[in-house]
Amino acid sequence: MNREKPARAPVQDWGKDFDHRDPRWIENPFPIWDELRGTCPVATSARFEDGAYFASRYADVREIAYDAEHFSSRRVIVREKKVNPVQPAPPITSDPPEHTPARKLLLPAFAPQAIARLEPRARALCRELLDAIGDRKEADAAVDYAQHIPVRLIAHMLGVPETDGDLFRRWIHLVLEVGISDESVIMPALTEMSTYFFTEIKKRGAVDKAKHGDDLISFLLGARMEGQPLSDPHLVGTLRLLLVAGIDTTWSAIGSTLWHLATHPEDRKRLVADPLLMPTAIEEFLRAYAPVTMAREVVKETTVGGCPFKEKGQVLLSFPAANRDPAMFPDADKVLIDRAENRHAAFGLGRHRCLGSNLARLEMTVAVEEWLRRFPEFRLAPGAKVTWSEGTVRGPRSIPVFTRV
Amino acid sequence: MKVMRVRVEADRCQGHNRCCAIAPELFEADELGNAHAKGDGAVPPGLEAKAQLAMRNCPEHAVRITHE
């Protein structure tokens, strides 16, 4: 599954030639962002088609997120070569005015009340995974646990087999990681995903929509936008989005949280002793380790933070960097699990606020609670090599731990 | 005596759900997940700090507090 990565020149100047695939950025991007905020708050790079921009300050990220006139959502991943024609996945790739109806359609399925009903399933599947680890002393908190939770829950919501997880993770790895540098893998992966969903749609019978179950595929088949059923490209684009957006994002957030607790025993002990602190702690983990960097395409030349943005340029919209801006968050570089005031932007800002934010919070909370209940004294295994994902979504892909003392 | 009230500006709220999570006594979400104040938004005694906290955690600056 891992292809050989082409050799790239190491970055010498983060301001004028940044590369978010550089091993130093992947391993620990925070000092790089701190440096940029002080020297060159909007970094540029010619390594990506039509040039790329990276805003490191909260105020600039916020301004770009709110500005659909100059910054389009039609490309949400910065790639070495742009994929043409653009591959719509409404509503994440939609701009106004198309965005509002496409989003409104999905909102009820992800509203807090709807998501709360999934808690028993989420808790049960976490316990199944913990049972599988059993009383082993050595485990991998990412591989044995975090990576399975969102896959199984979204499969449950879509009404597809939970056992198809390997397939889903492969597609996501191709589209979001390998495909940033090697565009040849993207279309085949997208086509495979479309074929998968067309088969699922067929299973539900296209004619009599009343017979559909209450899964998300059935819900979308029965949905109407301005009185019309969704077109096939809209339907399949949205399904691909729900699959891609809900998996490695939350897996990364759960993984980063467990990694933090594995390496900060004082925070782990405090959470075990005071479970009421959990909601505040989860928000702080979301701030400090926000997994998702979005993207925009410049559609009209403009200036943000005193820096020019040229038409067609690709913009990394780094909510993770915004969340580490000391101008917005006191002690931004410290993880304070009792940080009461925390206006973080982990789920984005403005009209594209993460549709799945309520689901992600539920999964993180349940996953951490269940893990700590089973392994209250876990810690990073001595000499462990923790590996981090590359590209758009940041999180640990391997966290070797000792489950007990 | 002045009454403390909370209010959610509908055109700013994007459904982050922070206010509802922090102060479920004061806020609730509609079927789309967007928030509004419960009842007339009056903050009962003892919940002033929660109201402030909800305001200070809204990523969209949609939660407002008034004293009338």
C-alpha cells in the first residue's frame, strides 16, 4: 500500500519554499509554524501547481475561511498537480449559492440529537476492540484501536459492512496522502469508490424509495433538493465525502489524544481521577492537535495579512496552525486540559464548519473514556517509534504502548 | 434590577454546538444543529458564569449577552 515516495529537495526556507510533506513538518510542525508567524506569516511555495500559500496566523486563516468571493472551496486538497476536471463532493467543495441547499440536506443527520443516538453503538464497538486487546501488555493504540472506531461507526451510519474498513482506509490513503504527490492514483481510487456506492445503491432498489432503511445511503436516495432527487454525481460525490471525511480525521484526533496521554502521565492521571474534566480536555486536544488542514483556490486576486494571493493559487487553510497562534490563545504551545476559554477552530470557521463535528466529539469522548477505563495506567512503550501521517490530515499512525505497568 | 439574557445571532451561528454543550440549561439546537437560547434567554441566578463561558467559547462569536 505504501508506494515509494519520489525524492524531494529538503526545505531550506519555510517562508518561500514550504512543503508540508517534509519529514520535519510531518514529525513536528509546531516550531515551523511559530517561526513563520514571527517572520513570514503567509508562506509560499512553487512546489505545487500554480503556487501554494500557507497562512499561519489565526486572524488570516479566519479571514480566508469567511471569504468565498476570493477563495473557492472547489479544491479542498493542495496537490502537486491539480486534478482536472475538479471532482465535486458537495457540500465541502461547494461555494455559495449552491452550498447552502447541499449542506442543509445533510445537517439533520449530523445534528446533536441524531448523533447522540449513536452513543451505545460507539461504546459497544470500543469495548469489542478493547476485548480483542484483552490482557496483552503490548498494544498499538492507533493500529489496534483508534483506526477502527470511525470506520466502523460511519459504516454503521451508511449501512455498509463494517468489515470493509481495509478498503476504505486504502482509498483514503490514496486520495489524501499518496495522491498529493502522485495524481495517477486519484482517479482510479475515486472510480473504485463510486463503483462501490453504485453497487450499494442498486442493493437498495432504485425505484421504490419507501422500502429503504434508515441508513444514510437510503436517506440520500430519498432526499430532495428543490423538489428533485439528487443527481448521480451529487449523490456519489456526497457519499465519497462522508466516507473520506469521517474516517482518518477522527482516527487522527483519537490517536493524537491517546499519544498525548501516553506521554503525559500527569494529564492521564488527572483525567482518570476527574472524569468531569473530559469535555474541556477533549476541546483542548482538538485545539492542540487539530488534525484537519483544508484548502481553498484563489479565484480572484486579493491580499490577506498584507500578503498578495494570486489567482489560481492553492491555499492551505491550516486550522491546526490557527489553533497554535499565541495572539489568539494564551500559552498556545501548552496543552492545558482545563483550558476553560477555548474558541478553537479545529472544525473550521464559517459556512463550511465540519458537518461531522458532533460525531467526531462523540467518538473521541467515548474512545478515550473506554480506553482509560480499561487501561488507566497505559504509557508509551519504551523505545517506541511513533509515526505520523503525511499531508492534509495529521495524526499518529502507530502508537506502541504498554497497556499496564 | 437588570436581567441577564443570552442570545444566539442566527446569521453567525454555524452549529459548532459549543454553547449547548457548555450550558444546556440556556441553549438548545434545532433540527439542523444550529443553536438558539431557551425560552426568552433570561439567565437564572447561578448560571451567569456558564453563560459567560458559552459566549467565550463560540468560534463564530455568535453568542451575545445583554443586561437590561
